[in-house]
Amino acid sequence: MGMRTSGLTSDFWRSVASVLTGTAVAQAVPIAGSLVIARQYAPTDFGRFSAWLGLVLVVAVALTGRFETALALEPDGEPRRRAVVSTLLTAALVAVLLAGASAVAVVIWPAWLEHESTPLVAAFFPVALLIAMGQTWQSWAAAEGRYRDLSMMRIAEAAAITTSQIALGAAFASAGSLAIAHLIGVMVGLAVSARLLPIHWPAGNPAPMVREFWSRHRRFPLLSLPADVLNTASAQLPVLIVAGRFGAETAGLLALAMRTLGAPIGILGKSVLDVFKRHAATSYRERGECRADYLRTFRVLATGSLGVAIVLALWSAPLFALAFGEAWRGAGTIAAWLVPMFALRFVSSPLSYMVYIAGKQHLDLVWQACLLGMTLASLNLFSHHAAAIIAYSAGYSLLYIVYLMMSYRFSLGDRR
């Protein structure tokens, strides 16, 4: 039994290392590109683009109904391929419906968009749909255990987005240029994904297959979708609220801090999630619990989180000034305030998949509602941006501790 456990552990971390290599490169590309982009674009442009991208990401989450998170729960082979097709068709259908409703709303109330630039408006729904489809493909690759292909998908997308932003910034630096560059990048990423992992569309009418898939996984759109929309909104609201209350420049500093701070902390966390959900789901199906998978993952994440947090808390401000220029020193100061939140996110995000494995989406929805309320309160109660951001970081950190306690109990399964 000890040899079997040791072998499983070794296989788990070999898989993590495989995903980590690609994820590290995919994260390093935008970080390196930021050194150029920060000198091409003004904080105001970056703030406007970040606010726009925040809204795009919220819509992208909604398009799939969160069915892509169910792919790891499907058996290997044809059942999972049918699930992928059903998820992609769902995203396309919802995107068309939302775009049509938005067009009607603009005709009736044209004042909604009178202050928005044409590129930001035109790229909104195409980018949202492409992001949703790309996430579905990446979830499929992770569920299949094709970690090398998953790495290539992420690297291609990150490189295409960053290269396009730098190229367009050299010609005309604006928020619209950043949006168009993002559109080009996700198109390239999706094309690479489709080539690495081709999809075979079923013959005949797919509607019965899609309806059966919807019925079997109805808890995802009913419970997981609202929870994840709330989560994405909570993650994007800081830039939107700060832009409205304290100006686009402060929002730009916050956006760069969150983008840069989230990248190194997210490298291992995202890699672990892609492997953890496959291993933990298998253990839970076979034994009714996955405590061992949970604890070994928690220990490594907690150790890595502590080391990264210490470095960032002590030296983020001078490092930002050195890397991005003196105009961005304020982003480094904001990054130091956010370190506790990101350190706990690093630990809890991969382990949060226990919610889906244990079928506890209703509790996740309650937690996400509390998170949204905390975000709105902390960022609106204080008159100075420093106090608001620090309160936001502290509240988020406390809620992450609660989430870790919940997810551990879920891992116990029948042993509770």
C-alpha cells in the first residue's frame, strides 16, 4: 500500500511539473511583455482596458454555463467528447442571444455607449466567446491528462496577446489597441488548441445530446454558474470601482499590480489545479473521499505561498519601479497590500475543485455571495484608495481561510 501511494504521489507531481513548465512560460510571456507595454501605454489607457476586460471575463464565464468544469467528471473517451461539443454549442448559443439583446438595448438607449470607443464595443462579445471556447478546450486537455498540449495552448495564447499588444502599441497606444490585440491573441490561441486537440462533431442533430447533457449537469448552470459569475465579478470589481471612485490612473496602478502579482503566484496554483482535479475526482469516485490527495497538495502550496509572500511584501515597490519605471512605483505599493490575499488564493484556488467533486455547489454559491458583499462594502466604505484596497485584501483573506476549511471537509467524503 505504501509503495502504491508513493507511486501515485510521484505520478501526481510529475504531471504537475509537466504542466508547470508550460504554465511558467505562459505566465512569463505577459510579465516580460509588461516591461514594454508599461512604457507604451499610459496608466489611464491600461485602466480603461482593464475595466473593459473585467466585464468581458464576467460574460465569458456566463457563456458556457460552467459546463466546462464538469468535463473532468465525465468518463474518458466518447462521453467526454460529447460533453465538449455540448459545452461549445452552449457558449455559441448564449453569445448570440446576449449579443442580440445588447444590440436591441443600444438601439433603444443609444446613450449607453456614446462615451465608449468603437474597438472596445466591437470586440466585446467576440473576445468573450473566444475566451469561453478556449477555456473549454483547455479544460478538455486537462481532463484528458494531455498536459503537454495544455501547456502549448496557454503559451500560444499568451504569446499572441502580448506580441499583438506591443505591435499595436508601437503604432497607436490606446485602450482600443489593447482590446483589438487581445482579440487577435485569443483567436490565435483557439486555433492552436483546435489543431492540437481536434474535435469531431457528431453527425445529425446535436440537440438531443445537448439537452441530455444539460439535464445531467443542471447543477452547474443553476448553482456553479451564479457562484462563478459572482467570483469573477468580485475579482474584476476592484478595478471598476477604483476607476469610478479614485480615477483611471489609480485603477491602472491597481490593474498592473493585480496582473503582475497574480502571475507568479498563479503559475504553480494553476498547474496543480489541472492535475489535482483529475486525480482527486478519480479517488473520490473509487473510494468516496480524497483526503490524501487534498493534504499533500495543501502542504506544498502552503510552503510555496509563504516564500513568495515574504519576498513580495518586502520588495514589491522598488521592484515595480525598477521593472516598469518610476511612474509605476505606486503599483508596487498596492501589490504589497494585496500579498495576503494572493498568497491565500494560491493555496485555496486549486483545492476549490472539491466543491464540484463533492457536489457542494450550493455552499459555494453562498460563499461567493458573501465575497461579493465584502468586495462592494470594503471598496465603497472608505474615502481613500489605500484604506479601501487594504480592507478589500483583509476581507478576501479571511474568506479564503473559511473556504479552505470547507474544502477540507468536502475531501473527507463519507469519512466525516
